[in-house]
Amino acid sequence: IEGMLIGAYAVGARDGYIYVRKEYPRATSRLEKALAQAYACGLLGEDILGTGFNFDIHIHHGAGAFVCGESTALMASMSGKAGEPRAKYVHNVEYGYREKPTILNNVETWANIPIIMEKGAKWFASIGTGNVSENPWGGSSGTKAFSLSGDINNTGLIEVPMGTTLREIIEDIGGGIANGRKFKAVQTGGPSGGCIPASMLDLKVDFDSLAHAGSMMGSGGMIVMNDKTCMV
């Protein structure tokens, strides 16, 4: 919410929308509570903190189609149309929601903005692998949130610096494979990603390293599989 507020102030936007899939009622409930608190504190609405700046945030429920994670499909869905991608030469910053210029970012991007504003871009860039010349595949700055699931002892959301290895995530943070079984593979990047085998457990997790390994970061999903899991 704070990140969206900063972004809106920078570009002069009047309204913001958080797109949430309808089948995530807990996320909606928590967002509604957080927005209500922001309005009660005068951080949203009219004349925010006496600055004369007005900004409202609305929750928009999506139909749940996977393709609506694509920017133009999301805009179509919000407009009441079929959630289908459109030509890439159409840019949301010129022609987006309700045919108006629109800035679209992932929730995680907005969440990074306040602390970058507070501590500075150099501080943010110092985290992760973005400033490590030894990384042969390039690097990525900052932290990343991951959703750990599957055959692992500690499931849930984690946040780690870019460049943390899969071994550290799965064995140290995740507590290893459940029921004492052996690790087989981990899928990263959702349906569009790939499966990384045990021989690559020491792979650093950043955008470039995952891409070089044939997978991707995606939204941060990690599904861990044990030695009894059928890969088909």
C-alpha cells in the first residue's frame, strides 16, 4: 500500500487497484483490513496528510485464469472483457485500464519501494548478486519472496537475498525433505518454469542463474519433490 502511494504521488495518479484472484478470500480479508487502517490514519483518501494529494486504492477480484498474470490480459479482465493478451505494441503506460495511462507492477515490486526510498538505491543494490563480478551469469539485486511447498518439512513464505542457493533454501530454511526421504528435484517459476535436479542444489537463485539452468524465477513458487515423486 505504501509503495503504491509513493508511485501514485510520483506520477499524479488518483486511483490504484489491487488485482486479487477470487479464490483467495484470506488475502482479500487482510487487504481490506490494511486499507481500512490506512484510510483511518489519513494515509489514503482526500487531502492525504494535508498535502492536497488524493489517492484511493480499490480491490478488484479476478476470475482466476492463469493468463491474467500477463499485463494486457489483466487489463482486459479488469475492464470486464475476456482475460486474453493483446498486441505487445500496445503499452499500458499509454493505453491501459479504462483506456488511460496505467502503471502495472507486481505486488512485490511495490513492496520494495518504501525501503528503497528510505535506505537508497545503493543499499538495495548491495544486497544479492547484482554487485558480484564473480557471478558468470550476471546478477540480481535485492531480496526475493518464495513460496515453499511440496515434500519439504517447513512450507510457507520466505524472503531471502538474491543469490541464496537452492541448498540453503531447501535444507536450511525448509528443513529438508519430509519423512526422511531424499531430494529429487524442485520446480521453480510455475508452469512456465523448469525442474532443477539434485546435482544443481548449489545453484544460486537469481534471475540469470535460473535462466541459464533452463528455468525461471517467475512469481517465486517452489515445489519440492522427493525421490518417490513421478516427474510425469
